[in-house]
Amino acid sequence: MTKLGSEIHHLSVVDSTNNYAAKLISEGKIQNGSVIMADFQTNGRGQRGNTWQSVSSENLMFSLVFQPIGITPDQQIRLSWYTAVIWIKCLHRFSIAAQIKWPNDIFVGENKLGGILIEQQILGNTIAWSIVGCGMNVNAHPELKNTSSIFEQTQVHFKPRTLLNEFLELFNGHLDLLYSNHDKLKADFEAELWGKYTIQQFEDVKGQLWKAKIMGVDALGRLVLEQNDELLHFDLQEIKLKLP
Ligand code: BTN
């Protein structure tokens, strides 16, 4: 198989690299494993319909487009787990002790360094294309609460492209983890889970705040919490982890 990331399209401005990648897929103009990278996004998108702010061309924003082999739509959580685990390995190379804040935000301490937005194109019972969109605050971060950058953590300026190269090397190098054992990948994800076995505050869909202990995730990727000796499972739409 060709190496993922061997073809990189570097754009100066785009609305969203995920949108651009989806358009190229629909036009049949992109190859498996290509990366769309942009210096600036005018409509960067995040999870739960949030926006992803471009603060400068000093940060990394890209979408890796690939055709996962043999991962069925009901196993798509694996792409999310795998990407997050690869980011943790990547940031360790830069001496940053990052963790994954459920569902797949990249955090250091109580500050967000980056985020992942994965979108799939499903055909029957296969994932025809997966668009792995990643944003990482390399040299700057938006003026938002609880955000940080790699520069702020290390006092070193890195080129966004340096981060991308490291990420792609690791992503290519551990593909057996993505394709093989579901439980091993889940365990690797849980090993990096922010706040595991601690009591945290959550907000439910009714806006109610309550406390519970983070226990891990289930096989579908839902967050598992313990409250009054009971295990409760929540998906992305049902609950939000509030930072202390
Ligand atoms: C999140 O934190 O909610 C996910 C943020 C994902 C942002 C990246 S930047 C590159 C790609 N293009 C987008 O529009 N979003 C992702």
C-alpha cells in the first residue's frame, strides 16, 4: 500500500480542509492517502457543530484522506481512537505529556492543544473514504479559555510541517493497531484518557450539572461513568465534560 501522506496539497486559504477533501472525493480527484493542508481556514469546523479558529499560519490544519481496509461503519470509532492515540505518541516526541479528553480532544493539563474531526463517506457496509481532520495549535492559540500551544508548552517554535511529518510517520507506522484488535486499541486509548478514575463535573442535555467518576469508554466509544455504584454510558450528544 502507498504510504499515507505521500501526496500533500498545501493551500494558503480554504474554507475547511475537510470540506475541500470531501469535494475532491466527490469529483474523483483525490488519491487514497493524500493530505490537504492549509495555512488558514475561513470556516474551520469542530465537533458538535463548533468552529475551529485559525489564529495564524503558524498552526497546523490538515485532512488526511484515506480508504480504511475492512473497517465497517459500526467500527468507525477505531479511526477516532487511533488518530487520538497517534497524536499522543507524536506529542511525546516533542516532550509534551498530552492526554485525550473524551471524545478525542488533545489536552495538556487543563488546556486544549488540538482537536480531531473525522468524517466518513459510507458505501453499503464499508467506509469508502475517511477524512481525518486535525487542528493543532503549534505556535499560537486562540484567545479562548483553557487553550494552549506547543510553543507555550516547550518555548520552541516548530514548523507546522514538522509536526505533520512526525504525525504521518507514526500514523503509517502503527497501522496494525488500527486494523487488528479492537480491545487493544480501546485499551491504548483508555490509557491516555484525561481524568480517568477521577470525579469530574458533567453537563447533560437539560443543562443540569452533576458529578461522576470517569471509568473509561465502552466498545462503541461511549464514555463510561460511575455514579452511586452504577455504570452509565453516554454518547457525544448526551453529555459534556466540564473543565474544573
Ligand atoms: C474539535 O476540536 O472540535 C475538532 C477540530 C478539528 C479542526 C480541524 S482543522 C482541519 C480540519 N478542517 C476542519 O474544518 N476541521 C478540521
